[in-house]
Amino acid sequence: MEPVIDQAFAAALYSDDDSGLDTGASLLAADPASDAELLRRGEEFVRRAWDRGWLPADLVRLVRRELDEHAAGLAAGLIGSEVRRYEVLPPRWQAQLDELPAPPPTGRPDRFSYASALLALHRLLLRLPAIEPVGPPPGALRDALHLPPAHDEPRMLTRIRALLAKAEATGFPEEAEALTTKAQELMARHSIDEALLAARTHSGSAPGACRIGLDAPYETAKAILLDAVASANRCRAVWNSDLGFSTVVGFEPDLEAVELLHTSLLVQGTAAMTRAEAGQRAGGRKRTKTFRQSFLMAYAQRLGARLADGTARATAEAAAEGAVPGASAPGAGLLPVLAARDVAVTGAAEKMFPETTTTRVRGATDLDGWTHGTAAADRARMGGSTPEIPG
């Protein structure tokens, strides 16, 4: 006779309707002996996801998006059990594991609901598409992972994190502007220093990639903001709207800058939007969706121009200082180094995504939202004492 778990899987995992889930859950609820095998197979589905290019944060984000928070907790439990098999994890994995939601309590008073939730999760994991890998899967040898020896975070990144945290926490726009400006200056100079060091030591470092989630609502505006941050930091961003993330391609110091700055600017922008929206409501306004959409679109567009300007200025200042010892003229060695890295990043992005398309975004329709979003971007301006962009 076919094992109960195989009967349950045949009913639930290969059908599209909920009746199959109910049939499978009923079979498993009546057979407590199948619990261990049910979890083991879930871990196997997770392991297959790694081979298809998925990372822990990707999985949990998709599960939360397609199912619910409870299912996200179940997925986190499976991930935690599966990764205990590995002595070495790829870069970025531990940080993602540390941020996973807590698994649900182990008690299962309602066996049918528990089995139904797990089967829905298994069905989703089974049908995951293959996506572009942004690093090797876990379990690879240390040499294959290209892991450097363990070391503490560079002091510069620690300072940048502290500045951005203060910018997010303050309620004073001028203070947030000054803190974020200083953080951007440090990021730009850190990137230039790392590029020059790699060129002098002939390290042979190559561009890598990371994925950044872009959750609803207003994911289009968030993707535009991320693209602006990535471009300003010599990276390329490719948005997958169906799966809710962008893949950013660049050199490691620049990827770290993109992750830090995008997160901080999104926090600052959301806080500014909330304050502006409260003022609109106090004035009797009722509709808020178009205001928010227009606010974030304006915020992203204006920041894109400001970030690009800040990067150009930081590069010019470094070149004027004669950042490359032994160069025939100030900047004579810096600009070719940066140009070579731009070419490498573009080549890596085109290799990873040989076919991309452009998409038409919905325009901003709320003048008040656009005006407030532009002002918020001006307050979060990057790179020192740049004059405001004329309206």
C-alpha cells in the first residue's frame, strides 16, 4: 500500500485547488507517524530552492507574499533546520538567517490546520522557478565560495551605519540631511579607496550581486529609488516585479553601500511621507493613495539626480587630490580604474540578465504629493553643500 504521506502529496501538491489540500491534510492529520517525514521532505524542498538560486530572505519574502505570516514562520523553521547541515555558509546568509521570523509554536492542537499549512507551503516550494544565482549554494567548499578569512567589519562601514541610524531616528529634517550627507560622502570615498586598493594589489576581484526585496505597496517607486541608489554607487539594478525583488550587480563595497543607503532613504522617505500626509488630513483631505504614490515617485526621481551629482562631485574631489600615488597628473590613475570597474559591472549584469525589458510606470497624478516628495528628497540630499536642483 502506498505510504500515507505519498497519498497526501499526490492529492495536495500536484493540484491547483484547495480540495486537494483538504484531502491531503485529512490524511496526514489522521497519521501522526508521518510528521517527521513531512518535515524532512520540506527540508528537501528548501534544499532544492538553494540550487535554483534562492536565498533564505527570498524564500520567506515570497512565502509571506503568496501565503501568510504563519506560513512564513513555517518556512523559517524549515530553513533553520536545513542550514544546520552546513559548516560553511555563503556571504550574506548569516545576516539573512538572523532576520528570519520566529517559527510558530511546536504545539499542534489542530493537526488538520497544521498539515494544511505545511502542504500549502510545500506546494509553493515545489513550484519555485529558477532565478539568477547571486552566489554559490550552501555546502560548497570554502575555496569555491571564495570566502576571505573572517574579519571585523571595516571601521568606515561601522561609522556609516551609525550615521544613517541617527538620520532615521531624528525628527529634525535638517539634522537628518546633515547626517545622511556625511554618510554618503564616506560611502563614495570608501568605494574609491577600495577600487584603488584593488587596482594596486591586482586582486582580481570581480563584480558580485545581491537581491533586495521590494514589497508592496508602491513597489514601483521603491524600485525606481533603488535603481537611483545603485546607479549612483556604480552598480546596476534589475527589477523582477513578479517576484518582488531587484538584483543589484556591482563590486562588494558598492553593494554594501547600496543596501545601507537604500534602506535608510526608504525609512526617511516613509517618515517624511507620513508627516506630510498627516498635514494633508488635518487640512480636510481624505484620499491618500494617490498622494503617497506621487510622493514616493517624486522622492525617488529627485534623489536620483542628487545621488548622481554627489557621486560625480566625490569622484572629482578625489581626482583633484591626486588619489593615485605616482600618477602623471591628478586623477590620471583614478578615472581609468573607475571606468574599468564600470565596464566590468555592465558586463556582469548583461551576462546575468541577457534579456531585459523596460516597463512603463504609472505617472504621478497628485500635485501635493509630488511637491512634498520633492521637498523631502531635497532635505535628504547627498554630498555636501550642493545647491538645490531648480524646480
